[in-house]
Amino acid sequence: PELKNITSIKAGANHALALDTKGAVFAWGSGQQNQLGRRVIERTKIEGLKPREFGLPKGKKAIASIETGGYHSFAISKTGDVYSWGLNNFGETGVMNNAGQDDAVILKPQVVEGLKGKTVISIKGGGHHSVCATEDGDCLVWGRLDGNQCGLSKDFIASLPEDATIKDERDQPRILAVPTKVPTIKGKAVKVTTCSDHNI
């Protein structure tokens, strides 16, 4: 009953988003990984089941599209900014605050600086990585890569600048810290999708 004039609806592993005609976004479901963009404390966790807005911009900067990952989410504003929030153990939000640490989360929607000026036309989150297509036709990936989730060869990863990856305790690349173009895709990417550990 809280949702009216909805134009888009998306589901993650255990949360959901809805976008209305005014560009307002509502989230509900589990908030344990901060995927609702608002704090849901244990004693009031039933509040997470009610669709609520949570601090995304309105007016001229209102949201034009929404998408989810398993435990994180994205919203693209009418001005082209990409916002993300939720679980961030592997930098899957594109915001590198405490990426690589256990229980890392982005509590409130933040602009993904690595996507500024890229004009994202399609975006999707997987389990612990994310993928997008830009207006220029680039397919960009970031987040967990130690299971080949990002579709990049070991040689290509090794050629990246030192700060482009975060390494594990064995000094092996584990996280792609910068949205990076997949070099093997021929032609323009216009639409992307992903599930837990693979992409199309």
C-alpha cells in the first residue's frame, strides 16, 4: 500500500527497490548489509519490511533508473551521477571505503567517483562485483575478481597500475578497485546483466 505510481522495480538477494514517476526510490527487505540505504536496528528490524525513501536526491537531480546487486544497489540520477550503497566487502559498490575488510558496508547512497563523466546507460551488480555499459560503448567492471568474475585475464590484471587492485594475504589480486574496461568485448556494449559470479 505504500507504493504508488511505480515505473520500475528491482530485487536483490533479500531486498527490493522501487522507483516512482517523480524519481523517488523506495527500499525494503533485509537491511543487515545496509542494502536499504538506511540503518535498521535489531529491535526495529520489522521496519525494514516497509518501503521507505532513504536520502537520494530529488527535483532536477531525481533518480532516473535503479538496479540491484545481491546485497548492494545502484541509482542513476537525471544528471548522470551513479549512486551506490550496501555491502562492500569487495568494493562492489564502486566506493572503495574499507573495501576488502569483513563487514564493509556503504551505509548511505554515495556517488561512485570512478563513474563520473562516463554516462552509464546500463548497470547491474552481482554477488560481489558489478558491471556497467557506458554511452561510449565501454563495458566496465569492478569488485571481486579472484574467481574471474570480472572477465579479465591474469596477464591483463598484472598490467594494471598497482593501485587498481587490492591484494589478498598471499599477495594475489582479489579486488578490482577501479571501474575498468573489458578489453576483449568487440563493438559497443549497450546492455549488461550479471548474476552472482558471471556476466552477460
